[in-house]
Amino acid sequence: MSNIRKIHNQLQNKEISCLELIKNKLDLLKSNTHHTVNSLLDNTALALAKKVDAKIANGETIGLLEGIPFGIKDVYMVQGTYTTASSDLLKQYKSSYTATAIQKLLDAGAIPLVKENGDSFGHGSSSENTIFGAVKNAINPDLVAGGSSGGSAVNVAKEYTVFSIGGDTGGSIRQPAGYNNVYGLKPTYGRVSRFGILAYASSTDCVGPIAKSIEDIRIVLNTMSGKDVKDQTTYKSEEIAKEAILNANEIKTVGYFKNFIENKAIDAKVKADFLASIEKIKATGITVKELDFFESDTLVSTYYTLAMAETASNLSRLDGTNYGARIEGDNLKDTYAITRSENFSEETKRRIVGGNQVLSQGFSDEIYLKGLNLRDQISENFEKDFKEVDIILSPVTPNNPPKIGDSLKDPLAMYLSDAYTVGFSLGQLPTLTVPQGTATGLQITAAKNNDELVLKFANFLKDTI
Ligand code: GLN
């Protein structure tokens, strides 16, 4: 059931007013104890709601997204709002412009309610690396929400927002979606413009929706997609029609990575549940193939080598000169050093130091170039796989969400929890978490630009397992 359509009909038929709807969601956000909110956009939201009500009172027809409340991970520029990346460095920073993807939603009339908490600069898999307090899981608040788009996933799961826009560099939409039992899509790289997202690793950063239904994911994806002159990696994509994703007859073959499932690190129940889902898929007549893939350790180290290198470069601009909370030192060099060491978190500093190390003279050939080479091999592997299968299915994570506090003690364990998501990011593939199959969901992946097929298979799975 599409929440967007349901609310749209209620608004258009005057069963609810937009102002009441928005007030109610703002109250829920304000009083929530999950630490999902960095800042509320209440004045803007209330003013926009009144306009929608006036239109309806006037007998006008409203657009599908008009008046629908949504959340925005606090890494997107929205003109005039704080954009903190959940960091001390940008705690007081206000955007001077609006990200393309967000602007498209605003143009469609959707109402932004909140800038959402998550791991600082996207650095993390638990949403504990933040100055706004660890985000608590929607189902069990003793557990982490997942990261880095944890606040966005919890807001959707709790229905504080109808949908939220997360950011996914190596799993940050899919993993918290899985931990909180909602849908989360990382579209094909380049389908949605990155203009106005605070860059983490530019070669895998993706903008995507988190929502409670496949239909809502489709609606929001269509609205945000498209070529943008401000992001040269974007491409023109076809709109995905509502009817186009209802029938999955063309999907004949599904593959899964044997080594993901036979891995020592996978939880026994996640494994058993995954294999049970595979059996149900087989029972419908679909052929299931086991596929070979790179070991988890190789995927995680390749991803972190490249992601750290890119984030070290991207964050070098944050030195207190043009942006951020400048702390004066005795001289300019000192000022840079103090500003950055006081205002970046331990996790962010670990990545900047690691990234500069792999890029430095004497190391870059051995480490960074090797990472790039492995990435090419991973992409080739995917190209080969998608000649044999239509869809690749995998668990989202090897384990259940950890307790709050545990990941901070063991960063390496946290990196390894990304084992199943980072490969698809390196391949720039469309991939969706569905809240089914295992406790932390299943991940549906297709070949590049085949976002439509992913949504089709999600609809099929909804009725199959
Ligand atoms: N957990 C991964 C990381 O910390 C992915 C984060 C993300 O997608 N932003 O790099």
C-alpha cells in the first residue's frame, strides 16, 4: 500500500487538512526519543501546508507529492537551513543553495520537515558517529539504527516522515533500511544528481529514497531522477511506469554469491532464512544459480581504500577558511590543524589519515592503484554475472544490528558489517533493501540502469516469500 497515494487521496478529498498532517508529524518528530532530528524545518513546513490547504479549498487538483511530508538526511543542501553533516565542524553552517534532488521534490510540492541525524559525513554503519546522540533503532531502541542514514530510516519506520532521502556510498541507505524493516533504494550511480550533497566518496555517492512501500520508492525515484548539468556523471533515464513493475514474468534467473552465504561471519539464522527464501523462489519455477564472487575481506578493503582516499580529498576543503567552525591558532597552519583536529570526530580523522596515507607518494601505487584495479575486476565480475542471471539476491548484512556502544569499540568489526553492501556500490549498480526474508532484509540487485527490474522483482518477492 502506498502511503503517498493514501495521504494524497485523504488531502484531495478533504478528509484531513495538510496543516493538521504537518503539525502532527512535527509533534512526533519533536517529542521522539530516537535522536532522529538535527533540526526541524517547522516554519517552512507550516507555511507550505497552508498553501496546499488553500489550493484544495479553492477546488484545485493537487499533484501526487503535493503536501506529502518528508525528511532529508543532514548532508543535503537546502537553502537557508543548517547542513551540519552531524559534525562539530559544520554545526553552524547554513546552506546557500539547494541540492538538485531535493529541489525536484520541492518543485513537486513535497513538504520538507526535518534534517535527519546520521553518521558524521556518512562515516559509519551505526549512526553513532554523530554530535546529536546515537540514533536508536525503531524496533528495539537498545540497538543501533544502522548507518549512516539511520535517522532517515527510523523516521520512516516510525511514520514520522512519509519518506526520507538518504545517501548511500557503501550501504548507508540499504543497511539502516534493513535494520529498521523498511525499503531503501540505492539507484544506479548517476541516475540522481549528486549536486548539493556533501561529498563523501564521489565515485560511489548515491541519492536515494527510504519508504514503506515499493510504490512510494518508485514515485520518489521518478521525481528525483534525470540528467543535471551540475553533475556531469548524471544520465537521462526513462520514467518507471506504475504498471511496468507489477509483472515480473521476464525474470527467469536469480543468482546469489555462494561465498556470502558459506562465510563463517554470517549469523546462522540469517543464513537459514536466506536459503529458505531461495527455496520459495525456486518453487515458482525461477532458476537459481550459485555465483562466485570476491571474498568479503577483499571487498571491504577495496571499498575502504577508495572511500578513505576520496573522503580525505573531499574534506580537505573544510579547514575553517571558507566553511566551518574556525579555531584560531598562532599562525595559519596552526589554525588549520586545530580547527580540523578539534572539530572532526575520531572516525572521520581515522579516515582522513588513512586516505592521505594511501594517496601519498610511495604508497599510492601499491595501495590506491591496486584498489582501482580491483574495482575494475569487481565490475567485470558483475558484467559476467548479469549475462547469466537477471537478479542477484543477497542478505543486506551478515548479522543483526549491534547494541548501541559496541561498534564504537571495534571499528574493524563495523567495517566488516558492510561486507554485503559495498561490492554493489563499487559496481555502481541499482540495489534495493526489502524488509523481508531475513531479520535485516534482503538486497535485490540488477545490472546498471536496470532500476526498473529491481522494483519488479521486489513486487514479485512481496507475494512470494
Ligand atoms: N558504512 C560505510 C562507510 O562507513 C558506508 C557509509 C555510507 O554509505 N555513507 O563507509
